Amino acid sequence: MANSNLNWSSVCGGLYSGEEIGAFVFDIGSYSTRLGVAGEDLPKYDIPSAVAYDENYEEKKDTQKSKYSFGDVEIRVPREGVQIQTFLEDGMISNWDLFEALVDHVYAKKFCAASNEYPVLMSEPSWNLRAKREKVTEIMFEKYEIPGFYLAKSALLTAFASGRPTALVVDVGSKQTSVVPVYEGYVLCQGIVRSTLAGDTLIAESQKLLETMNIDLAPIYTVKSKDPVGINEQPKWTKKTNLPNVTPSYHNKMLYDLLCDFNSQVVQIPETSYDDSLHDNAPAVSYEFPTGFNSEFGNERFRIGECLFDPRQLQVMRNAQGMLSVSLAVTTCVGMCDVDIRSNLYSSVIVTGGTTMLNGFTDRLQYELQRKIPPTLKLKMHNSQPNIQRRFSAWLGGSILGSLGCFHQLWISKQEYEEGGKNCVERKCP
């Protein structure tokens, strides 16, 4: 990709010349937010979308410390009265105070730049509400005084990163699975299908399994020391005694991170439908917990992975609404689209999202879809990219888009905002 041009001397009166424009790219996800400069190959920063804040900050009157903390290292520090909360709900911004605190932090500590010097390209979920789109547009222009803004749907950016104007974007994240049809550069909103069966579902399954096995899930912040032990031997560890009185939200976040690490190293998606007799002989994988206890996991790790494709395997939330399997969500989405474009969608399936990086995911999805779609339709999965690119695909699309010399014509300029108000986002960013 071309190097970014961060020289804004070409901006005059809020209207852009034909020169290439550098921009900051924000890709906001339920688990993490990716940040960087348009034109670069990878985001500079990947920080949690969870924010730590001191609920007793006003009472302490300590001006040397900030009310908010950001980043993997900072939010992991155990402190009394510190809550951990995300600013997103259903993939959309819901807590605007936390969102603004994060943006303040990004400009001050990450980009180390004045917000009024560079335009911003920001991703959004394909189902984002008009009121929220207008709200974020208003904040970026009014509070941060940015010279240009563009709001782009994540699925469209993922398709753009793959160089495909028509694609079926299957995004399996932490909170939900979404399947979004993109046709000739436009998101077909009537065909969007979402399911609550996603990464957090597997987290709940793993927690249930480990608790059933009576494994102590003590997060790492509670462990002072540990000694090596053999497989399935009683752990020999010492608990910290000087811990502050942490909040439940902090403890739950640390437990969640432990389970995320367990899933990433242990859980695997079976190649075909899960079968006890078949997977009993599967190779086991060992895992060591923060306490030093270590154990091997065999067929259990396949049963947990199977839940994404067969909700009947769920031990937790069995009767939850919206639990479509990933493959059923895909076929339902295509079935809601015009019959004339279904072959185009099936021939360009793109998988993205952190949960798709589980071992065996893309092979299993291809297996399931081959069984479900008519033999006259050609299925092609575009999943050859490295996992790191799959995780950052929406940001990469924004990086490419924001670095194009001709893209300056699509930005909402400051002058356009001042003349048309926040509702101009509906016209300029369809």
C-alpha cells in the first residue's frame, strides 16, 4: 500500500483538492478496537473495547490520575472501585461518555496528534441506527473538530479488503455472528442475518465444562506463586494476600480473558459432525491454568467447537432465542436475497472475526455449506489470508479506502457538515 500523506495544507475552506489525503482509521469491534493510519498494512494499535473507570474518582479528588484506563496492561491492574465496561451494545455505540473517553485517549496517547488536523474513517455495523450514525458524526465534528469524516459499514470494508465488490461476509465475533450480503459495493440490508451463537457462547460452554471438572479458575491477578506439578495433580500455588477489593466487573473480565486464552489454545472445530465414538480417539491437547494445574482435553474440545454448527450440543443457554448455527445463518441470508445474485454470493464467501480463527472453522463451514446448497451453485471460500489479516479485515479495507487519492470526493467535509448538519451522513455515507 502507498504511504500515507498526512499533509493537510491542501485543505482549503473545508473542501479538498485532488491530492491524496491521509486519515486515521477506527475499526470498532465488540472485543477490541483497531486503530491506525490509512495506507498502512496493519493497525498500529489493537486495544480492548472495554474501558476501566474509577467509580469513586470524584470523591478521591486525585488530579494526578485519570478516571479512565485503556489497553490490555492498564485495565488488568487490580484496583479498588474500578469497574470495567464496554461502550457497545449489539455492536453499536451505547455509552457515549465511555466512547468519547476512548477517543480522547487515542488522540492524546496513541496518535499523539491534534484531532482537527486529520480526517477520520470509522467502521460501523451494517445494522447501525440512523440516530447513532448522526450522533457519532456530530461528536466527531463538534467536539473533535475533524476536517473530514466517513462512516463505512464493516462488511463493505471487509469485501473491499479482499478486492471483491460482491461478497457474502460471514463475521463471527465475540458477541454475535452476522452474515451480510454485499452486491456491487452496496450492503443489502434486507438480507442481513444475525445470530447470538458466537465466541461468547463457547466461552460459557468452556466455563461450564471446567467447573464440572472442579478446576479452580483463579485469574492470574490472584496468583502470587506456583510450583510445577504433573498432569492432573493437585496444584501448588499461593494466593496473593494484599489484593484490593476489586469489583465483580473487574474479576469477571479477568476470568473472561482466561477462558478466551483457553479456547484459543484448546477448542477445535471438528471437520464433520461431532460424534462421541469418532472423537474419543482424537489427540488430546494440554493446557496449564494460572494456578499451575494442567490437564489434557480430548473429545471435550471438539464438542465445544461443534456448538457453532449444532446448537443442540449446548450445555448452557440451550433454549436461548436467536441461536442459528453459522451454516444456517449463511443459507438463510442467501435465501433472503434475489435469486439472480445467489450464485454470485456463494462464489465469494469471506470469513472474518476473531472466532473464525479457531482451528478447523473454515474447513467445517465449507463442508456444511457444500451439503446444504444446490449442486448447481458453485461455492468458493476466500479464507486463504493469514489469521492476522482475517481478524483485521475491516480495518484493512478502511486503510486501503482511506488512502485512495480519489476518495477525498466521498468524505463529509467540515463545510458540508456546517451547511447540512449531522443528517448529511445519510446522504454521503449510505
